[in-house]
Amino acid sequence: MKLYTLENSPFGARVRMQIHYKSLSVEVLPPRYAPRSDEFKANYPLGKVPTLELDDGRMIGESTAIMHYLEALFPARPMQPKEPFEAAQNEMLIRYVDNHLATALSPLFKVFFGRVHGTVDDNEQASKQDLSALNDELAKLNTFLTTLGTHNDRSLYTGDLCLASNLYYVEQLSLYFGEPQILNNYAEIRAWKQWVEQYPAVAESLIQMHNSHTALLAKLNASKTD
């Protein structure tokens, strides 16, 4: 099988973490076509990555669908709780990340990547309201994590991977737009983050994301001096 993704994608990173954690024989590759091109849209479900290509050529899009598929196909070292309430909490965490935290990050991503691609005026800034909305979501997350029980007493779940990859951009984009140390007021998030990053599968994928993000920053800074 092959996973097509971009190194800076938080959605691709969560699948890479799962592949690494479960020691799966899945080749991780960049997409074969330029993102947003007609060829890209024609060859990848829903016109985006990550996309998992099966050995018979069939494709699965959407990171959570890929993760559920890999869990069903490779049940060893499970990453989904068997106890019904814990399983529901894991799904709640995934949906929180995708439907709430990612939504709060979206305006920051829009300005940042707009600058990288030259589609946003360099003077355009993320608003105080955008950063305030992100803090509101972090406050909700900090409370929610207290309901999941002591993370040190459980194994790594798919919801943890989803949160870890998006939380990376919470810190990086808030720093970029003038609010460093955004997690200072959220003790539960900081404790969870320290725990999850002890897993090599998580830490190494975050390093890949960071290297890619740093390269984008260098590209952006270079464009300012041209």
C-alpha cells in the first residue's frame, strides 16, 4: 500500500504516526501530481491528500477513514478502545479536532499559506478575534481532556494522533501571528502534550512537520527580500 501526503499536512501526519506506531508496511510518498492541478483532482478522492492507495489500485481518502481502515485491517497494537465509553470519548476527541479546533485554526492557515503562495497581501494579519477564538477552543479542550482520565494509565489512541498533529500548528501559527506560548494557561493540554510526544511515532512525525513548516517560513522570508 502507498500513502500519498505532504509532510506539512497535519491530516497526513496523523496517518504517518499510526503507520509508524503499528509498524505497517505502507510506503509514504508525496502526491504524484501538483496539488490543485486537474490531474491531482482527477486521481485523488475528493481532490486532496492524504490518500491511501491499496495494492489493487483502489483509493481511500480522508484521514480518519484511512485510519479506521488500517485499524480494521491491522488489529495488532490497537489504537481504538474496546470499552464502549472510552471508544465514544476517542471519537469525540477526533470530532473536536476536525470540527472545532481545525475550524478555529482555519483563518490563521488562510493568511499564512496565502502569503506563502502570494495570494494574500503581506499586510494582512490574523485578527485578535481569530486568536481569541482559538483560545476559546483551547479552553474547551483543556476541560475535555480532564474527562478522559489519566493519560499515563492508557495506551495511545487515534484521537491522540489527530490532536497531536493539529496542536503543532496551534503553537506555530499563534507564534507566527504574535501570541507565543499560547499553551501557558492550559495545564492539562501541556501535560497531555508532554505525554504523547514521548512516543517515537508521534515525535518523529512532528519533526517532519516542523522541518517542512520551517522550509515554508524560509520561502516566505525569501520572497520578502526579493
